[in-house]
Amino acid sequence: MRSLSFFSMLLGIGLIQACTMSAVPSKYQGHWAGDQESCSVSSSADSMTLASDRVLFTESSGQLMSSSQSDGNLHLIFNMQGEGETWRSEEVYSLNSGGQVLVRYTKNSTFKYFRCN
């Protein structure tokens, strides 16, 4: 989590130039799960689908509000809703292992996902 805070600090003071986008790049899009076995379960609690303009989880979803890319990381802001609540989520995504592993950083947690085929 320390690297995320450092990244946010650099972006905030302008030392890293951000490239603003209106959609999630295609290399990040798709169905992702916490392990390969979860890929075959339609409502797995540890899976998500990332589309060009939204993110879908088992019990919540979010509409993309802002997207930027910097230093190999993708910064996304979503307006989320689920279980009768709404909130704003700022997240950073990083691809590893040739685009087969996605790491998602949120304010309080880090999640690792595997690409489902």
C-alpha cells in the first residue's frame, strides 16, 4: 500500500504526468477472479467484470466517472451502488504477468485477480 500512497502523492503534486481517458483501456477489460477456479462460478464473491465504462461485482456495480493512466498504472473513479447504498470509489489498477494478473488498489485494501478466459 505504501507504493500506492507514494504514487498518489507524486500524481497530486504533478511530478507524474497523467494521461486522461474517457474509457477503461481494452487490455484491462474482461472478467477477473481471485483464482482460476472462481472463473467458472457465475456469482463468485471474489470476481469482477471490468468494462469500458463500468465495473461489476457480485453485489455492487459502478459507473466510470474518470480514467487516467500514468507510470503503467490505471487510475479509475467510479460512482458505485449496491445493497441500497451509493459511494465514490477511487482505485488504481496494475497489470502483471503479461496481462493475466490484475492488482486492484483501493483506499483500504489490495486485491489480486486472475484473467478468466
